[in-house]
Amino acid sequence: MAPLRLGLVLWAQATPWTAMLEAARRVDALGYDQLWTWDHLHAIYGDSDQDYFEGPSVLAAWAASTEHVRLGPMVGANTFRNRRRMPSRRRPSTTSAAGGRSPASVDAG
């Protein structure tokens, strides 16, 4: 039987950037296997004009701030981005920053 792996999702809205980074560090330090965020193009609850963090930027920052936890997007807004250029340019950066801890994923949004 495969080992049980645990992960958490941190929503990228209604929180300051420093709190997002500290939460990622804590998840890593506690030994969780995975840490996820989403890449919606607007806030998904509350005021639609509120600040929220773009998924790839969050993943890149987490990659630089954590050591072990695997990182990934729960939802990726691929259909709203230039699919020919954006993922191919962003993916190597996130993968390199995470030391290979960022699995590839594609989502319909």
C-alpha cells in the first residue's frame, strides 16, 4: 500500500504577503508533503476588487522560502494566458527555484 501523504491549500487572498510566506515555512517545517495554492484571476469570495496573489508568483516565492514540501497549483488559469509562451517561460523558473519540487500540472481553470 502506498504511504499516506498530507498536504494543505493556502488561499492567496485576504492575507498579507508576509503571512503567506510564514505559513508556507510552517507547513514545510511541520513535515507536510504538499503545499498548494490556486491561480484564479479574481478573488473568489468577498469583494472582487480586493488584493489577491497570482498563483505562479506565490509558488515561486514559496520555492525560495521552503526546502522540502512539494509545491503546486490546485487551479491554474491556463485558458486565460498565452499558452504558447507563458507556461514554457514560467515553468523552468518555478521548477529551478523549487529544486524539482514543483510538479507539472494543467487545469481547465
